[in-house]
Amino acid sequence: MIRKARIEDIKAIQKLINYFAGLDQMLPRSLNELYENLRDFWVAEESGKITGCAALHISWEDLAEIKSVAVAKPRQRKGLGRALIRACLNEARLMGAKKAFVLTYKPEFFRKFGFKRIKHDDLPHKIWAECINCPKFPNCQEIALLRQL
Ligand SMILES: CC(C)(COP(=O)(O)OP(=O)(O)OC[C@H]1O[C@@H](n2cnc3c(N)ncnc32)[C@H](O)[C@@H]1OP(=O)(O)O)[C@@H](O)C(=O)NCCC(=O)NCCS
């Protein structure tokens, strides 16, 4: 089941994200950041367990960001990632966003959904202002991709 996240899901979401962050596949998230952005999150729930998550964050007047996409190792390659991305893209359209972007180490996964590579400079400055708080700053290897909605 793909559904919006609830407060009680946050610790499981953090565990999932920080497991892959430990493998350098995505950025870690603090509990504070997750609670504050709870309403951005979608989760995959199977037999009462959180097996996947993804977030949709509104960034700018016509722009949404997909963040923190993770599917538990044993549940990968079964369509959960796709279902989570679909939920985020549908929500972005409902919110009135015209474009969605992602910063990722897995560009090939996002190409499956029509995202195309862009230059970091093509994104609004506001997004780069947030980078200063990132543990990877200034050595960011993430690739920026964008799609129209
Ligand atoms: C990337 C990730 C979210 C994919 O989730 P998933 O549930 O395995 O993906 P799905 O099964 O829904 O796959 C959807 C499509 O993407 C493809 N795909 C899945 N993982 C892929 C990857 N790492 N690279 C390229 N394509 C990938 C699948 O083959 C499938 O394509 P198809 O429909 O043409 O067969 C998952 O591997 C993951 O959590 N990885 C670790 C964290 C991470 O890297 N997050 C993404 C960046 S923020």
C-alpha cells in the first residue's frame, strides 16, 4: 500500500534513509528534519512494515523536488520505487507544479520516469543556498534531473 506518511512512521523512514546514506547512496536525514517535513512523505507499507519512502517538496513557484527515495533491499525491483515516484508526481500536479526535479546518485532510475539531466545552474539559486547545510558541501556528486509535469 502506498499512502501518505504519519508521525509514527518517521523512525522507520529515518532507518531506511540512513541505511542507504551509510552506503553513500543518498543523503542522511535527521529526525528533526523528517518530523518537520512529514507532510512531504509517502510510504510503502506492507504487512504493517514501512518498506519504502519518497518525499515531494515544493521548492518554488512552478517547481517541486522529489527527495529521499528509498526501498528496503529485499523489496527492491518489485515496482515499489515506481509506485512511490508516481504518487509524488501525481501530488506535484495536484499542487499545481509544472516541473519536478531530483538530485541523485541514481540518474538511470529517474530517466525511467522521463527525467532529463540538467546543469545544477539551471535550478533556482534558493536550492543551492540550502546546500551549505549539507555534510557533502562543497563536494557534491549528485546529478540534477528535471521533467515537465
Ligand atoms: C533506486 C530505488 C529507489 C529503486 O526502487 P525499486 O523499488 O527497486 O524500483 P522499481 O522496482 O520500482 O523499478 C522501476 C524501474 O526502475 C529500474 N531500476 C530500479 N533500480 C534501478 C537502478 N538502481 N538503476 C537504474 N534503474 C533502476 C527498474 O528496473 C524498473 O525499470 P523497468 O520498469 O523498465 O523494469 C532503490 O533501488 C533504492 O532504494 N536504492 C537505494 C537508495 C537510492 O539510491 N535512492 C535513490 C536516489 S535518492
